[in-house]
Amino acid sequence: MSTTDREPRTRLDVLDEAGRKTLFTEARTANPFAATAVVDDELAAIWEMARWSPSAANGQPLRVLFLRTRAGKERLVRHLDEGNRAKTLSAPAVAILAYDVDFHDQMPTVFPARGERLRAVFADQIEKRESIAAYNSALQTGVFLLAVRAAGLAAGPMAGFNRDGVDEEFFAGTSWRSHLVVNIGHPGTDPWFPRLPRVSVEDAVAWA
């Protein structure tokens, strides 16, 4: 018997069809949102799932600021592109996703075996830290969006905003840098644009 014929020592669970539809095939980006509230426990549950995302050396640079009040959202929308403002004000909750350029300070906690060494290596390499943080927070962001869907909510991610303005408004004096805004809530009336085509398998997948 070859090694490929053997049963795996640990067999992972397979997501059922309903779960695949919720997270992938039937999931959509919402635009208008219903007035139904999103409570703090739901937002906490989203982060509890999202924080298990992979990241290089377990660095976990993603940071989240949840906006729940009208006043908080009004502070944000002045920095958004015009087309993103109304739907953001209609969303029950908004997440500003950021990365921490000083993520290395957490390395002794998140990577105990080599954390002190990694913190020392990165201490004077701000440009390298910025690059690593931006890339890995983008990886974590994909998991964050899946976590929103897994919590039974719709996500509306947006990159159309003035990052410098958002950083000055919310993160001045910190090491956080904004990179995406995500509206969160239950879909409102006529929330979806028509489903757009996907790149063909032949153009997207290769085998070797």
C-alpha cells in the first residue's frame, strides 16, 4: 500500500453545503443595510473567529476599530469617497481595519520560542515592518470578512477613502494604519448588485 492510499491520521471536518453557501457561493457584498441593530456581542464574536487567521510568524498585525454610533460614523464619512457615504451611515456597525506597524512588540507573546529575537531584528526596520504588516493584515482581512458572514451578517468592504485623513481622525499618535473600511449589518432593501462573472477556471488555475 502506498502512502497516498493510507487514511490520514487526522481527518479534518468538511464544511457542509449550507456553510459553503453562507461563506462563499451565495455570499454577496451588501450596499444598503436594514435598521436592525448589530450588538456588541455579535461584533465580539466576529473578532473571536477572525483572530485565528494565519499570519507570518504568527505576527497578527491586523487591528480593528468598531464604530457603532452615528457620531462615530459621521467622523468617518467625511473621509470616504462620495459613493460610499450614504451606505456607511445606513450600516448598523462599521469596522475600520488597520495594521499595527509596531506588531513586533507583541512577538514575545505570540511567538514565544523566538519572540525576543524577532522583536530585536525588526526594531530598527520600520519599512520592512510596514511591508510585512500590510501584507499579513490583508491576509487576515479575508478571514475577517468570512467571520462576518459566519456570524450571519453581511459585509460591505470599501477601499475608497482617504487613509491619511482616517489615520489622523482615529489613530493619531498610535502605530495603527488604516487599510479597509467594512460596513456590517443585515441586508436592507434591494441590497445586491447583479452577480458579476468570475474568471474562468482555465484562466485562473494551473496544474504541475
